[in-house]
Amino acid sequence: MTFTLPRRGVLAGVAAAALLKPFGAGADSDAQTTPSLARIAARGGRYYGAAARFDQIEAERGLGPALARECAQLTPEIHMKWDAIEWHAGQHSFEQADGLVRFAREHGLKVRGHTLLWDQSTPAWAKSKILAGDWSPIRRHFETMLGRYGDVEEWDVVNEPIDTVGGKGGLRRNCFHRGLGAGYVARALREARSLAPTARLLVNDYGFDYDNPVEEARRRRFVKLLADLKAEGAPLDGVGVQAHLDLSKGPLKPEILEPFFAKIADLGLYAVISELDVKEHDLAAPLAERDRRVADQVQQYLDIALAQPNVRGVVTWGLSDRHSWLSEAGADPINRGLPYDAGLARKPMYWAMRDSFLRAHDG
């Protein structure tokens, strides 16, 4: 069949009734016959993936098939975080992470490792040791994760190290910084490389997208961190740019974002848009208008990002609005910042992403 992408501006005409079906009942009738986001992205040498949870895949009809159809990679939203794996010292729980890896393998998908070090997911028992200057819990955790999931090709080794407001020297005063010093990022990368010599190692962070003083400072400090790591020979391959977009923060500007990506490329690093979603600003607006605003913001962002040759992939932080961290349990209305709605029907954001992937390839 011949498939035509909706034109920009036509997105607002999507019928609201088609977007509010029960979960799993809203899948488009032609979803199996039209090229997936993964296939469209691959035409330009890039990948598309989404964050996912195995418990949700098991529980909810339609989610697994949609992920398998649309994605080339899956990011475990929570299952590989330290406190999910080892809440109590020495007592490991791999069931959910193993389940997600198994699901990915069964459907020919890759898994992005997320994340080895993040202050907010570090169990209390490990924090107390790290704050006392003990590196050994980190070493054992890396051995556990990189040993068990040795076929994972790309890891977010350090998550969210930047804080230009309450940090020290622009780095977040997390348990690693307080207990081990500012050199913990480089040390973590070296530890990971020693255990996973062929994996691609990344530092992942947020707050780089808009033209305001806070995000300008964050961009500047992040680039400095990357340059310092490269200068001291730390084994850093790329960066995760989270891209949690926010409609309350104003327009996206190419003159802000293009130099940021260029500076990353100049350091010999590639970038992944690692956690893309959109936080809405006006949930009371008509549904079609809300979806148009989200789609326009995503299309603007991806048109800028995908014009950069060093951007290798795009990962949305979830596939369906039903599972978004921005949609509070029981909230009505929920945030509509992901490609599929709560009934698992494709939304204007989906078509905006396809349009950007195609434009990047054709351009």
C-alpha cells in the first residue's frame, strides 16, 4: 500500500475519539503494514528505541507487540538500576531485568544498559560505604552487571553528574562526589572499560535544551566535563542527551542546540537522544491542540538534532502515555508526551518523529 505522512498542520485534525480507546484496543489497523520508527530511522543509519518495563509488557495486552514492532532497542526504565538489582547487600534480584533482556532477544532487539551509577538509584547500604570512601561496592556492582549482561553494547555508565545550581564546581554533590571526589566519573568509565572492553560507554544527563541561564550553564559545564575526561584519557565514547522537553520553557533554538552538538562532535564523541518526551504546559487545552503542540516541539527538536551527523539514535522515555513518568497514577487528564496514547494508538508525535527521521535521511 502507499502510505502518506500527515502534513505539518494537519496533525491538529486528528479525531479525539480515536485516541481514547482502552489500552491495547487503539492500535492502528495498518500498523503491521507501514514501516516502523525503527525501520525509518535505520534508513539514515540511526536507531529508534524506547524505555520499557518487563512487568508492564507481561501485564498489558498490546504493549509488547508495539515495542517489538516499533523499536530496534529497549532501555530498561528501572530494572537495571542498582536499587532494583541489589536492594540489600549481596541479595540480587534479576528477574525483571532478565525478562526484559529475554523479550528483546526473542524479538531481535538490542538493549541499552541504563544505568550503572546514579545517586537516586543507589541503595542505602552502598551509599553509606561510598560516602566513607569505599570504592569496592561500585567495583562489585560493575562486575555483576557487566558480567551478567555482557552482550549489551551501550551503557549509560554515569547518570546526571551535572549540577550548576547546588553542586560543587558544577558537579552534583551526590554520594559518589562526596565520598570519592570529582574524579569518580573518570574512574567509573575506566572500571567499566576494564570489565566490558568492547562496550560503548556514555555519560547521560538532562537540561541542555532551552535558551535560559540555567541550561546555558549546564551546557557549558557538561562540555567542560567531557573535554576534561577526554584530556585525561578516560574511555568515553559518547553522551546521552536526555531531551525531556518542556512546553513551558519557550521555543527551541537552532542557534543554541547546534553548537552544543557540534562541541560534542568536536571531542570525537557521538550522541544519543536518550530519554525523549514532552511535558505539557496546558492540560486544559483541546486534545487536538495539545497533541499539535507536543508534535511541533518534537519535530523542531529532532529536525535540529538529526541534522547533526554525530547523533546516532533516538530513545523515547516510554512508548505509551499510559506508562510515562510524567503521567501521575490516576491523573485525569494525563500528560500526552509520547508517540502512542494511553489506548496504544499512534499520535501526532509519532508522525512528527517519522517526518523528522525521513527528512534527515532525505536531506
